[in-house]
Amino acid sequence: MGSLLVLVGLGFLVFWIHHNSSSALSQSTGISGDVLSGTVFINGTASIAKTDDDYICATLDWWPPEKCDYNTCSWGRATLLTLDLTNTILINAVKAFSPLRIRMGGTLQDKVVYEKQAVTFGLNALYGRTIGSDGSVNGPWNSSNAESLIRYTVNKGYSILGWELGNELSGDGVEARVSAHQYASDITTLQHLVEDIYAGFEVKPLVLAPGGFFKPDWFADFVNQTSKTLQVVTHHIYNLGPGVDDHLIQKILDPSYLDGELQIFSSLQSLLKNSGTSAVAWVGEAGGAYNSGRNLVTNTFVFSFWYLDQLGMAATYNTKTYCRQTLIGGNYGLLNTQNFLPNPDYYSALLWHKLMGSKVLLTSFLGTDKIRAYAHCSKNSVIHVSTENATSNGTLTLKQESQNHRTKFARMSRGSSNDGNIREEYHLTAKEGNIQSQVLLLNGKVLNTDSSGNIPSFDPINVSHSDPITVAPFSVVFAQIPNMNVTACK
């Protein structure tokens, strides 16, 4: 009977956050007597957005070992020029995604002159230019160096997904800025290069830009002038402020603070929809906290509450790809800079990649304003549910209801448990309940690589389909629910 059903996946990301900071940060391994209930509603009539199949992306940066922030040097040999590409854990970590999109670039890419040995994703947009005392960029872009690099990769047979021009030069810029008009002209130059060099190729690399922080007026001018030359509009996210901020954890666990990014996603989606361009949105770089993040915060379990919420939020607004800063390097790497071991967010990203499909469903939560809920059709032909509970003093139970028709909610079937009524659940928690731990538990068991550097498998627990989903304090839950027919996922 299962082979005759349309099996789908739904994902819920749930925050349940205490506004009392001291209470929210106290670590508890037990469950208090408080149990709250809520209901997640999913409109299964039609999808509201769609990501790329390979939504998860990670970055590699240029920063050298000498890059230090707040007296902490966190980059080691994770630079593009010195990273040990033969490391077994690194190789297996990337292979586990099959494939993982990698964005190569960063702050220093606009200062790099490429020799023939370098292969990168980001191109130097300042080559041949001068920078005024006010940060404004003068003169046209000299594309000769970029052309040499692109031709080199073609001659070597390297497969490049896309070429991105510049890094954080849009709007007000960071160290320099380029006007929207000039940037659009530069993109035309790059597009002509790509068309010429890849002439005869059935599939050509994408042209991406501007890789900066979203400024509505600047982005509107830029997009309107690149409707025929640009395939991807990229923007960066560091909404938590500097890594040195002592209130970083409070921000991560504060839904009202995290909601501040909603307006950016919404504005960019509206801009692209109304501009007449065929370009799509990517988050080209997102590390949450700038200046390399913060040790024992952005490389620990607590950061998954920010990261997974970002993945869900961005997808809801039709973001096609989300590039995490970084794969390795700094204090926000998916992998540990020194020993390459996966940090908790690596496993969160891999679970998302394996379970969450490209179709995004409209989702709402009835219960408490501390809850996040996101729903997707699943990659694995099952209903997928992901929940997060970021409070220390209670347990959350969820029931799931789906809306296949506009005016009626249909409750999931209840009854005796059999192979057709089993839900698979993946509960992620921090070791010993310490949300600043770098050790992650899946269903109570430590996730770690083996002696050969292999990434562990994800083994779910089976729960009766008729039972509500229970989310323990400070935990993330992914669930897959079979035997549910949702129109949007056919």
C-alpha cells in the first residue's frame, strides 16, 4: 500500500524561549513538571516557495592564520591557500552531502590577484581601480585577471557552478563601495566573458552578485539594471552583531530579535518578484556574528537555534541557496578548525539536507509565541517534522494537522500503530544539557566520527504516528511521518 501513496516531508523548527535571561541560560538535564501543548498547522494545498535541491552551502575564506579578533586567532590553516584538502574527515564531511555547494571567497577576495594555481568562486571587483578617501571606488573594472582565471579553470576541466563578482562592496560597503550603476556595468562585462569563454557549453556557470548587505534602494537600482545579465542576487547576514558581544546567546534565544531578519528576506523577495528579472536570491555568506564569531557560542549547540531558524526563514521567502560562513575556519565553522571534527551545526545542516525537500509549505503554530515552525515536502518520500525547544523549564508536546483544502483542516489519522503508522524522529540535544557544548547527541547517543574519520549514520527512533511529538528542553527534533497524502507534494 505504501508504494501507492504520495509520501511527503514536513519540517518544523520550534523555539520556546524564556525572556528571563538567567532562566534561559541555566542548564537543565531534567524535565520539569510543566508541559505545554501546541498545534502545528500546515497548508498542503500548494507550496509557497521552493529552494534548490542543494539548498545547503558552506564557504571557504581567505583569512590567514594571523587573522585575529579580540585577541583570539581562530583561523589556523583553514585559509583557501593552506587548508589540508587531503584530511579524511574533511573529505568525508563534504561527501556526506553529495553534493555540498562551496562558496570560495570572502573579505580578502577583492585584494587577491590570481595566479594560475588558484580556483575560486569569488572574483576581485577592485582590480585596476583606485579607492577614494571616502571609500568610493573610481574607474572601470579591469577584468583581465578574472578572464585569465576563468579560462584557466576551463582549460583544466574544472566544473564551476558560478562566478561571483566582488564581496561587500554594495550599498555603503565595508571597506569600499561601488555604485549600483557601475556594478551593473561590471556585471555586463562579466556576463559577456562567461558567454564568450563558455561558448559551446550546454550549461554555463551562473553570474552572481553583489555579495553584500541588503540596502533596498541600492539593490533595487542594481537589479533593475541587470535583468538580462545576472542570474543570482547574493546578500550577507551577520544580524547578531560582533562576536565579542556578551549578549550573543540572549540574542540567539530571543525570537523577537531573530524576527528582525524577516523584513530583509521579505523585501528582497518582493523586489525580485516585481522587477521583471529572472534572477533568484541566495544567502551568499552568513556567519551570524561578524569578526569570526565567538568561541563556545557560534561553534556549539546553541547556535543551531539561530542557524536552523535562518534556514527555515530564508526558504520561506524563496531563497534558493544558503551559504554558511564557514565550512571550516573562524569560530563559526561547521567543522573544528584544529581537528576537523564536526561541530553541532554540521550535523544540523546534514540532517536538513537529507530530510528537507525543496518545496516549502505554509506553516503556523498555535500555542505560544516562542515557537518556530517550518514545513517542507521531504526528499525521502516521508513526512518530515523538525522542532526546536529553547527553554530550560518545560516540555512541549505537538500534534500535527495538515490542510489539503483551503477551508478545512484534516487531522492526521490516529489509531493502532503498525508499519504504516510509524513516525521516525531525530532528537538533537547537547551533552549533559550544556547548550554551549560542542558535543551533540542524537536520540541520546553521541554523534562523532569513527577512528577512520567516517561521518556517523543518523538512526531515528520509531514512534507511533498517533502520538504527539514531544520536544524536551533545549532540543531540536526532526521527524518523518509516512502515509500522509499532501497535494502540494505530489
